[in-house]
Amino acid sequence: MMEVSVKLLILVFSLVINVLSSPIDFFWAGDAYNYTELVSLGLPEGVHVDNAFKSSVRFKGLPPIIPYPLNTQKTLKTGEIPQYVIDYSPVVHLYSEEKYLPYDIKEYVKNFHAEFEDGTKLLNGKTLNINDLSKLSNIFENPIFLTSNSDFDNDPDWITGVENKPNIYNGKLEHSPAILIVVDKGNGWVDAFWFYFYSFNLGPFVMGVGPFGNHVGDWEHSLVRFYNGKPYIVWMSAHGGGNAYFYDHMEKLESDINRPVLFSARGTHANYASVGQHAHDLPYSILSDFTDRGLLWDPSKNYLAYTAEFNPIKGINVTYANGSIPNRERDEYGDWLNFRGYWGNKQLPGSDKRQVWSPFGWKYINGPAGPLNKNLDRVSPCQRAKWWNFWGGCNVRVYVKMGNGIESEGNNGCGNFFKKVKPFYLKKILELITYGGGLCWILDLIYG
Ligand SMILES: *[C@@H]1O[C@H](CO)[C@@H](O)[C@H](O)[C@H]1NC(C)=O
Ligand SMILES: *[C@@H]1O[C@H](CO)[C@@H](O)[C@H](O)[C@H]1NC(C)=O
Ligand SMILES: *[C@@H]1O[C@H](CO)[C@@H](O)[C@H](O)[C@H]1NC(C)=O
């Protein structure tokens, strides 16, 4: 009940901010995009409205970011991966007791066949190999689900990726390449998207109930945004939303201070910039992720590389680049990126004995869509906004948001303001008066 009223309050706040900030947004966004060009492409709605108080797309003295740059506005050639993208690539601490490790997509698909939503089998139900995905890439009339041939529920090795622990000396994941997609955003801006694939997402528990929101196949990613070869912003995915930071303020690898450090949460693999407990939905920490300094994965030691170009009329054009092993993309993986279906089983029906319902949702939900569905032509660094974020803001943080709980290595959130207050009921009342952290959240939005 309380949760509902709190959500309502946040909605009202959002609306107020939305209305108040529209003129500001217009002003800021107008400066950041080339309207002439967008309008000439017939795409005025391609302009995303920006943050309420700060612009994440406008940088003093720097030219605008362009989702559909002309060739003359680009700095990279098709298929080119500049060295700075590798030099400033993120490293990822997996959770120390992570049970669902990264996995190689080429090996993963060998456990699947393709089905339409209604169960109709494609390619005669054949067991897939990675090259088959391109055969599925021109079918749009119906969503396609990669559907496992055997039961995924009893944790076979292809689900857990049990062998796929990064080398403790150099961080290399020998049998599971990461995926790099570089997108030129015009005027010297370049986005480097690093995708991390895991075979399984173990959802969270809520008050001892769960897990819920499990799915087969799990795509996570981060973005490093460069201007003239210098990193400015790092964004990381978490539960359909994510967190953006100024590069300069992130933790860096001790042995290579250029490289920002990410933390992959237990089970869900959501990415954070610090260790500890992280609430995923506002404003209470009912749903939390946990990160720590488990094995360090260095994706730059083993990765596949592509460049992608966007055209509002012709669509997306993906080109093979050279990752850590030349020509592996073309020779071993082929045209899998253009597969636009779901990378895991459809949500199990309620009648399936593996499926469980709880007030927080189903135990098993649909597998995720692949990298090209992640809005790689974005102008704002955030992939998309959460439901409560009406104005579609993307808050690029200056201060790293610390996790809570015993593993936290710092504390700078206003949301923790009342943590030390005792007794419990006084604390709850204070939280309630300040809308369960909602006010703090807004302060955080402005000053974070
Ligand atoms: C915007 O795009 C148009 C058409 O491509 C071009 O003529 C104009 O110079 C651009 N303006 C800026 C500020 O880049
Ligand atoms: C994709 O890029 C390649 C290489 O630049 C080019 O030859 C091809 O025409 C492009 N295709 C589309 C649909 O833009
Ligand atoms: C990848 O490297 C190989 C060998 O060095 C080279 O022949 C090929 O042109 C490169 N491919 C791209 C897309 O740069």
C-alpha cells in the first residue's frame, strides 16, 4: 500500500519537474542537436528530451552529438576500431560467488532451436549454430525466441558457464569473447559499446520470496563516450535503466589508470560503479543488487568487434571490424548481430511446473533482445528512461554512488541520511515525511 502511494508521489514530482523544465530542455536540447538535419530527415521526434536540470548531451565548447552523422561529419572509417577505444575500455569485477558466468554466444546457441511465440518451429526445429542466426534476421512478422532443447532449469554447464572464470593474472576470459560495437556520432564524438553476455539471469529475492524475473540469456552493456579520443562519459546498464558518470570521476584500475572499473551484480549482472548493495527501484531498497570485488574480467583481452552505422531510412548497417583475433568475426561468428529476436526462452506458461507466481512477478520471464535493440543511436548516454522518469532525463553523475550495506566502501547519498536514526519507527517516520527518500532522490538529481 505504502509503496503505491510513494510511487504516486514520485509520479507527481516527475510531472511537476517535467512541466517546469520543458522550456529549459528545449533550449538545451536545441543546442545539442542539429534540428535542420533531423527535420530534413523527417525525424523531429528523434530528438530525446534531456535531463531536467543538467544537460547530458551538451558540453561547453564542444560540438553537438549527431545520431545520424553524414560521412563528412565522421572521424572513423567503416570497420575501424580506434586504439583509444581499447585503451580506455572498462574492466568488470564479477561477483565473488557468481554462479552464472559469462558465456560464448557461439557455444550458447548450440543448445537452442528457434520458435515463434506460438511455438511454431523455424528452420524445421534444427539445432542452431551461430551462422543460422542470419537466416532468422529477415523475419519480422512475428517475434522469434531462441528456445532451449533441454531443460535449462537444472543448471547445465552451458547455463552456469562454470568454466568461464577470468584468468586471475590477466583477467582474460579464454572461452567467452565480449562484444564491442563502435558507433561514430559525428563531430569527433565516438561511442564504444561493450556488450557482456551471460547465459542466465538469476532474478532477485524480495523478503525471502523469489527469485523472480529469471530469464535464459542475459545481455548487459556499457558505453564509453569519447570526444576526439578522450573519454567523457561512461554509462552502464542495470535492469533496463542504468547509471551514467563522468569518466574522470570513476574508479580506475590500479595497474592501468586509464581504465574505468565496473561491478557486475550477483545473478542479475546489472552494472554499477561501486561495491555494496544497490537499490534498483525507487525509493525503497526492496529490490537490491549486490556487487563486490570478485574476479576481474578484462574484456579487451578477448572480444569481437563491429562498427555500426545508423540511417533513419536504410536502418542499421553493421560491419565486421577486427577484435582481439583478426577476422574471427567474419570467419567464425558471421552475421549474428542482425538477428532481432529474443536470446532465450519465452516466459514459461503458468501451467509449467517450473513457473512460479509471486506478488512481485513471475519466476521466469522472456529472454532479452540482442545488442542492436539497445538504442545504439542514442544521443543521451542513457539507453532509456525508467517509468517514473517522464522527461526522459539522463543524469550524468559527478559523484560515484556508493552501495549500501556491510560491503559498502563509502557513503555519500542523501538516501542514507536517516540510516543511523534510532528507533526504527522514528526513522521510518522521517523517511515517510521526506517521501521515502524521494526528496533526497531529487536533491541527488540536481547535485549528484
Ligand atoms: C545542420 O545540418 C545541415 C544539413 O546537413 C547543415 O547545412 C548545417 O550546417 C548543420 N548545422 C550545424 C550547426 O552543424
Ligand atoms: C553498409 O556499409 C557498407 C560498407 O561501407 C556499404 O558498402 C553498404 O552499402 C552499406 N549498406 C547500407 C544498407 O547502408
Ligand atoms: C583484419 O585484420 C586482417 C589481418 O591483419 C586484415 O586483412 C583485415 O583487412 C582486417 N579487417 C578489418 C575489417 O579491418
